[in-house]
Amino acid sequence: MPTQRLSMRRIKEVLRLKHFQGLPERAIARSVGVSNGVVHSYLSRARSAGLSWPLPEGMTDEDLELLLFPAPRPASQSPQRPVPDWSYIDKELRRRNVTRRLLWEEYRAVNPDGFGYTWFCTTYEAWKGRVRPSMRQIHLGGEKVFVDFAGDTIDIVDPLTGEVQPMKLFVAAMGASNYTYAEACPSESLADWIRAHVNLFTFLSGTPTFVVCDNLKAAVSNPDRYDPGLNRTYAEMASHYGTAILAARPRRPKDKAKVEVAVQIAQRWILARLRNQRFFSRAELNAAIKTLVDELNARQMRGFGSSRAELFAELDKPKLTPLPDQPYAFARWKRCRLAPDYHVEVDGHWYSAPYRLIGELVDARIDDRTVEIFHKGQRIASHARAPNRRGHTTIADHMPSAHRRYGKWTPAAVIAAGERIGPSTAAFFQAVIDARPHPEQGFRTCLGILALVKRVSPDWAANACATATCSLTPHEAFSALMEGRTVLDLAEDLQLRRVRVMGAHRIELSGFTDAMRDRLRAYGLFSEIISWKLRMFVPTDGTGAAVLAKVVDRYPVARIGEREAT
């Protein structure tokens, strides 16, 4: 490592002692506190620059430094050794998998007599430091907390199965004090993201003015440099705590440099220390993390003379907004269209809304206990959340006085449509409508059969209704599902419907239990883990009908329904 250059004040003292006092170099070295070689080097530079003592009048320290340490001569820019275009180099390095070594090799391929790799890297770093300076940010007490997930994970082990599950590390840091918080989360999903924030605010015993976050999907629904769109649940949580969300600019880690440093410290202070330990539950892991976080916050910081906890108590805590009386209860939002039977589907259950809004887009707010439905920001319905699937929750006030359906579909019209297929179909429709508490609740089953008539023969539909069964041949069922307007409810609460996954249509089987998995795989279904959830699908190739035949043979069709319009 090169010796640090002496200050101009001490160099002047060397010149004074030599040329005014007449001291030998050894005496000067003892007086100034440096080695003989250093004194000799500075005196040699002074002789080369024509300097003695006293210095010329009006000479500043900058002038003296330029005389003693002249700027190096610029690299030769002859055609034989051209200097690289650093703007082009900088732009190319932002592309995926492009390295400095690759760009240097390309430069040398064009210029065989060009500069070496070490010069290339050193000069590029110097250029980058000149054109891309960093601005030092000033953080006021209690103003901002910076949040992010660490890139590294830590595992917990299921004590019964031995299955290993990686856990994400949520990290937060206060702007003024660097007060740090960390906890392990199963994933970066919206529910875990919100839960981590609730625990963070409890840990701080208050809320800052702003929360600065990254552009992960749980926080930002529409990343944009100038007008980012926040996730609705995240914005609702911020409103509950009286804080505001500031999303960092995409691909600009310096916007949240505080938490970037905190993540690095957390990975070294927490994850590295726990790397050889085994944990069997998230609670056990978070207890160990809390102990290390407390030690980190109590540790004295170099250059500050105090710990993070002391600075937090002095700077941040007095400025925090008090917590609300109740912590935020997690709720997710779902946008859906009110079906012709004036119900919306939430997790397999149907909830009613005023019939006058049939066909309108509404927003459902779902928490652990209630389902609230909003239209243009106004709450139009509230239901206790039902524990069962495949059911209806209907409020009488939401129904039309004559139990009429929107448009042409009334009980009489549905039965009349069945008459056009055959008497047995009309009788079946009548039985379905009579079996429901309200006639409109039977429309979905009837419309499903009417939709099937477009794909199968009317004789088949009449025969199916006459025998009061909902049987389909495997090829008919496969074709109906692939067209996307039919849903098949099977025995034991299973359901088949077409879904879109990663840009392709698939037939998904939902409602299965852990005990069914091996049997379904043996039938030919395949599974994928998507967003931490196991999902099973029927192949859509030539084997799909045969696989579907095995499924419906074991779990017969209980109901044929029409999909909700979207």
C-alpha cells in the first residue's frame, strides 16, 4: 500500500528546516516525525521544481502541490494506443453477463497494442468516480425507516418430515440512528410483507413519517420512476398507521442505501453466526435473531461514540407517531364482476351484493372474519366470512322484489329455454330452481347445461337431465374445459376449470387433500409449486382425455357450471 502523502503544512516545515535552519535530513526527519527517505524524497521534488525557502509570495497550498506533484502525463492517444470510450464501456457493463474482462478483450482485439487490463480497470474506476458522484443524504430523527429483504436465506427443518424450508430475512433500519430490526419470514408474499411491517412498528413503539421500500411485488404493483403504483393492501396498512410509502426508483439501490448497508450487516452479524445451528420452527429462529439484533443495536458504533439503541432513543423515538389502538388486521383485495345471480366468488364461496349492480366491477376486501364489497369506493355489502366452500351467503335486501335476474333470465325464461331442448330438461331445471332457497341461486347450474348444448348434442343434454345425472364422456368434458366456459364440480369437493399459468391455458384440479396427491399423480396429473402453493393440472396434450377419464371415474361429476364472466 503506498505511503500517505504529507500535508502541505508539514512539507513547508521540511523546506523551512532545510533551507532556513540548515538542519541535516536526519534531524529534519526526527523533528517532523517521518523517515529519512520521506524527507529526502520531498527535498528532491522541491529541487526539481526549483523551490527553496521562503516560498514565493502568494503561493497557495494548491499551487505548491501542483509543483511538487504534477499531474501525470495523459495516456498516449496515438492511433496505436487509443483510449477506450468510457461512456460506451459504462453502458455495456449494465447489460446482463457483460464483464470488464470481456470488454477489455474486445478492446485489445481491435487495438493489439492497447493498454493492459490493470490500467483499463483503474482508469475506468477513476472516470466513474468523476462522472457519477454520490450525494450524501441527511436523515432527520423519526423521518424515515428503510425496509428490504436480504438476498441470503436461512433454513428451518420440519421435525417430523425433515423437510427443509428456506426463510427470507426482513431487515429495516432507521435513517437517523441506524437502529436495526430483522425477522425471518416464510416468503416475500403480501401477507408476510405486511406482517413484518406490523411487527416492525411494534418493535419501534411508533411509526416514522415515511417508509422507504424496494419495488417488490408485495409493495409496488406498477413500478415506475415517477409515479409508482402501490399495492392496495400496503397503502391501506400505511394509512392505518399514519405513515406514507416512498418506493425507491427501479434499479437505484442508492435511494435506500441505509437498508442496503443494514442488509449486509444483518447477513454478517445474524445469518453468518447462525449458519451452524438448526432450527425447527420460525418462532425458535426469530427468538435467536432477536437476541442478535439486540446485541447489534447495543454495540458501540465506530465514529459515533454511541450505540444504535442510544441514538434511536435520542433522535428517532421522540419523533415517532404513536401506534393506533389496534394493530392492522391483514386484508387482501380482489376485483371481480357481480355475476347475474348478484353474487361474487371469494375462495370458493359466493357472497351477495345489491342486484342493481349486476355486471358492474366491484372490489372485495377479505380478512379473516369478514368479506366487504365496495363499488366506486363505497361499501355496498358486508358479510361474515363463511368457513365452507361451494356455498352461498345471501342477504335478502340484495335480492330483487320479484327474484328476477338481470336481463331476460327469469325462472320462467330458464325453464322455457329447457323446454326447447326437451321436456326432461325443463323438468330438471324446475327441480334445480325449486331446490334452492332463492330461484336465482339455481340459474348457474341451468346456464351451465345450456352452455354445454353448444358443445354436445341436445339429445345428450336431454338424456342427462332425464336421468338426473351430470355425466360427460371424457372427450366431451375435456373439450368443454379447454374452451374455458365450463366448470366441473366433482365429488369430495374437487373442481376442474381452465386457468392461465405463465401465458398458457391449463386444466387445474383444485380442492384436493394431501392424501389424494399420490393417487392423482398415478392417474397422470402433474404438479407444480407456484407462489409456495402446490397446484395440480391435467395434461392438455393428447393424453388429457384419458387422464380426465380416470379422475371422473374415481370422483364423479356432481355439477356442471358456467364460469363467471370476466
